Amino acid sequence: MSSATLPHASRTVPAREGPTRQVARYLAHTTYEAVPEATRETAKRLLLDGIGCLLAGTRGEPGRLAADAHAAMAGNGRGGSVNSGGPATIVINGSHAMARDAAFVNGITLYSVGVNDIHKPSGSHPGGCVIPAVLATGEWQCSSGRDMLTAMIAGYDIMGRLGRAIIPSHRNRGFHPTGTFGAFGAAAAVARLLALDDWRTASALGIAGSQAAGLKAFQSDGSLTMIFHAGRSAQNGVEAAVLAQQGFSGPHSVFEDRQGFLAATSDESRPDMLTEALGERFEVDATTFRPYYGCTLTITASGATAQIMQRRREANPEQIARITVRTHPIVEEEVGDDNPQTLLAARLSMQFNIALVVCRGDVLVGDVDDTLLHEPRLRKLLPLIQFETDDSMPRYGSVITVQFKDGSTERAEMFDPKGDPQTPMSWDDIQTKFVKLVEPLGDRPSALELVQMVRSLEHTDGPSLMARIARFADPSRRRP
């Protein structure tokens, strides 16, 4: 048999259609009109939030390192200012590359900021994986805003459903869901943008299954592989969908096979969660916006600490004797670090995030730089922050008690932070966060123009949107 006949031969469909094929059919046939208007509006707010993080990330080191690595591999040397050629924009330096590589660099840049969205049921950050893939492919394919929005919603769906199927077992085995689920989410979104049929979409998912990877070992030393996972997921998703478009096959039972993704990466799974109410319930609606710096396990503590510091505006860090944070035991296990040595370790440190709020007086929406990492006032607070673990506490809840040297105490609790689906951020909230994130890059009127462009996404297209993003990121391209 010649290699040219392999794609056709592999189109044999099993007698019983499993979850992979059902998901593929949904992805291939879902439409903009099939998504409720409220869900589309939530997706737009998430897209604006992701673009804000992408732009803010252009000021940081991880995105620059990724751009430099891409430039080196393209033969352009350090700096990445020379175009390697391609139809998609790398935002941090304005160069152009293949869509897969633009998605990689932009994914790392976006995810590096630490305030992008979180889908709590899956423990993954879909925006860091899906949005860069959609932006790069949408620019390359000249996709309509409607198609990009539909693809984004589909990508979030797959990541969220995978999490519901195998969390917590998957995470407990050491996998980082953003890296593992992200490859599938990005592949699903790009398959939808490329208008792949059922068979090719199933193959794209199958190929993504051999790319899905990401270990949580970064928590041991604060290394940058956590951020790498989002960029690689975005890149792998583009690559998987394009390979499938060309006829390259992947297993059409990648989710449910006895040697497939669920079995290989978890001890317990619920395959039915992949298809339950598929096309009726959308995981975009279950996604949390993050108004606070830090990781998902620290944001309620940051919010509760902010409430205390707002009540005691006259207080300063030197007046604090002790801070107790009551949380679920898993929180101390995962984010208990009173001596973080890198910016990423600081983001994942409960103590650092609480001390940051005490010193700043409020929670942050922006990134943290090296000057804060070793700021003396902040560092003195770290050993004063102690955990009080409680099995009855919800995983994402916190109760903060601050004891002052004068003998007084203040207490605050937070279980549903602003941004959760039950306490959503409005357009005004997201616009405020967006403007704060991008203020260092440009003027407020230009930022508001970009807000309006996303809000009316149906009336634009991929190249126009990316051109506006790139112009805002590059001072030489901004409108006077």
C-alpha cells in the first residue's frame, strides 16, 4: 500500500461512536448562531482579558526569551527583530512567523503576566493556550470575528470538559492541566477555524493527544516551564490541526482508548463528562476572570487581605505581629513558600502574595518585577505569615486574620472572589483591568479603541484585530 492511500484507509469508523468522535462532530458542526448571546459576550470579555495580558507581557522577560529562541532557530540570531517570514505576528517584537510559532511566543508572553483566566473545575488556564492559537490562525486565515469567537468557545469547551473528566486524579499524578488539556483546546479551536470535517477534526484531537504534556515540577523551584506549557499548547494545537487538514491521521479514540489520554494520565476518569450536554452547556461560562496577581489558590487570600488593609488604611507593615491564613491543607502543600527566589515562585507563594497586598494596600492587576521580589519590607513579612489548615475549607477559600503589635486584630474571609462565574466581572470591570494592564504601553484613547474592537468582534477579522494589537504594542506603529 502506498503512503498516498493511508489517509483514505484510516477513515474506517468504529461500529460504536465514542466520545472522541462525538466531540469531533460537535466541533466540526458548531456555529456562531448555536451559541447563546450571553455566552458569546462572556467569551468576548475573556478575549479582551487575554489580549490585555498579552500586551502587558510584552514588557516582561519570558516572552522576550521565547522570541529570542524563535529568532535563533530561524537563523536570525539574538533579538528576533528580523522577520523569519510568515503570515502571523509575534506581538512582542512585531516580527512575522508561521502561525504555529507566533502562537508559541504569544502564548508564553500572555501567560507570563499571571492574571489571565482560570477554569477552576479543570485547574487549567484556557486563555493562555486557546487565544494565541486563535489569534495566530485567525490572522493567517483571514478569519471573520464570528468564526474566531466560535472557535475560541469550542477550545474552552474541550479543555474544561477534559478537566471535569479526570481532575483531580490527573493533577495528583503530577500533570499541569494547562499543558495537557491546552493542546487539545488549541487543536479544537484551530480545527474549527480551518473548517475541518468530522474525520479530520478527530485526527487533530488524536494528534494533540501525543503532544499533550506538562509536569508540575516547576513548583519545586519556580522555573519557567509553567509558562512554557501555555505557549507549547498553543503551538501544538495549530500544528495538530494543520497536519490533520493535510490528511495526517491521529487515533479517533484518543480520549477513551484503553491506551488513550484518560487512561494514561489518570487513575479515575468520567468519560461521560466529555459529551454531557455538549453544545448546550459551555465551559466559557464556567471560567473565572482574575483581578488579582498570584495563582488561583492565592487570590482569595489576596482579596481578603485587601479588605483588611482598606479598613486599616493607617496601618503599615511594621505594625503587624502575625498573619494567619486558614485554608484547605492542599493549599499549604502547593503554594506554601516563605522564601521564593524567582518571580514565578513568588507568584506561586501564598506568603508573598499576602505580603504584597499588605505593602501595596490593595491587590494588583499587573505583573511584579525583580525590585519587588527582594523588597526588604515585604521580605520581613514572609515568616510572619502562617497557615492554619482546615479540611472543611473549600479549595479556593481563605480566612485571613491579621494581628497587630498593639494587640488589635482584623479578620476577613473570601470564598467567591470577584471574577468567579457566580460573581462575574462586567464589561466595565474588564475594561478597567485592561486599561491598567496596558497603560504603560500607550494612551488611554487607543486602549479604548481596542476595547471597542473586541466588543464588536463580529464586525472585524483576524488580520485587522492583530494589526491593532501589534500597533498598540509597538510605539512606532501607534496612532499619534
